[in-house]
Amino acid sequence: MTPASQLRALLRDENIVIAPGAYDGITAKLIAQAGFSAAYMTGAGTAASLGYPDFGLVTMTEMAENAGRIVRASGLPVIADADTGYGNELNAFRTVQEYERRGVAGMHIEDQVFPKKCGHLDDKEIIPRADFIAKIRAAAAAKQDRDFVLIARTDSRAVAGLDEAVARCNEALEAGADMAFLEAPQTLEEVALVPKLVRGPCMLNVVWGGKTPLVNMPDAQAMGYKLAIFPGLLFKCVIGACDEALQQLKDTNTHPTPGKGLTVRQVFARFGADEWDARRTQFRVPAAPAKAAE
């Protein structure tokens, strides 16, 4: 099965698919080791890992390369942020090609102007609906694997209201999107309304401290959502853990105890050290014994 067909199989199950956000190989492996069935490449986390805010400053190539690293490290179906498709419909077409080449299982394209900003910030701007739908048509036409999951994201709730956001989702689904992502509904009532009003599968973005009230996964599933992403979970936790460890070092001038007290060997074991050690001798032919002198 391709990664895309694996994701399709997960989405056919009655249980909601939960995809925590990865931004590098470390977080990708941790998500897999924790037993999750899918991962999400967070655009905000990718930007942060390069030292930037989520303001559309990262290029398509940088995003695609990071998606490939996360696919390789996790071994899971990966849904990836593709921002605005990085231009017009021609750019969106190429973005699908580049993401597919790296083994990504699905991606979402949004209708903000470029450069965009995080969907849970204020003062967003959106492109005309016709331009957005043209990008979705182009992205759908670019798919080589019919199972590749194309997700249409609209940020229009904050700009033009819920009715326009729902209309954009439905038109995008008619244009070839496989799933709708209505970003940042503002009340629990709106969160519950989206799967009822959108005529196709829906994705929920779970952001602590964002515009959307938090929903637990059984409730989200009961509302009708098929996929939930947690983009900021790990990179926000990492920031907090690093701040705490660095402050301890400043205060004590002594190496703080790492989380879980992990030793060097234990850390490397989490990233396949035992398998790589076994390869050290796997391919060497034992030397023939020296002949005894006559």
C-alpha cells in the first residue's frame, strides 16, 4: 500500500484519525513510537524550526524537503501543510507533484493571500473564491496517486463569515478536493455545525490557545469529523521544556537531569542505534584463516 492508500484506509474507519504535528525527524519518530497511526507536518512548526514565525516565509522546497524527512523518519502516512500552494494554480500543481514525490499521503491548500499567516492570528486576508477553486482544480489534476488526499482549507470564516466558509468548502469538494478544512470556527456551536453543513469529510484543527474552543476527540468524532490534527502540541511543549532546562543551567551552573533521565545509550536507541550497530558487521566477509607455514 502507498502512504496515501494507508491514509485512505484509516479515513474509512469509523474512528477519527488523530495526527499529532511533527516538525522534524525527532518528533516524527516520537509520534510513531507513541503508537499514533498518522502524523501531520506542521507548517508553523517547520517555520519555527528554521527560526521564523508562521508568516509564509518558508519556501515550497523547504516545506517539501521537511515533509520527506518526516515521512522517512516516522514510517507513517503524513498529512502536510502546503500553505497557499506557493502561488497561483500552476504553483499549486507543482506543489502536489513535489509532495507526492516525497511520499506524503495528503496535503492541504488554503485561500489566504501570499504570504499567509497562522490561521489563528488576526488580520488575515483571503483571495477571491474563483481563484481558490482554480487552485483546487489544478491540485486535483496534478495527483498521480488517486488515493493522495487533497484537503481544501479555507480561512474565510474570520474574514467573510461562516456561510462563505461553508460555501467555499462545498465548492472545493465539487472541484476535486477530497476533504474540507474550515479553519478557526469560533464557538463550539460552529465546530458542531461544520460537518453538518459541509457536503464531504471534514478535518478539525486542534490548537491550544487558538480561535477555536478545544474539543475532545470522542466529541469531535460524534460531530462527524474524520481527521484531527494537533499541529502545535509538540513544538510548544519543546519550547517550554527547553526554557525550563536552560533556566536550571543558568541558576545552578550544573547539567539539569533530562526528562525521564535518559542516558546517551537510551537516546540513541530511540533512533535505531541497535539496528545500525547490527549492520556494522552484517556485510563483512570473515577473513580466511592464515595458512600454516610448511
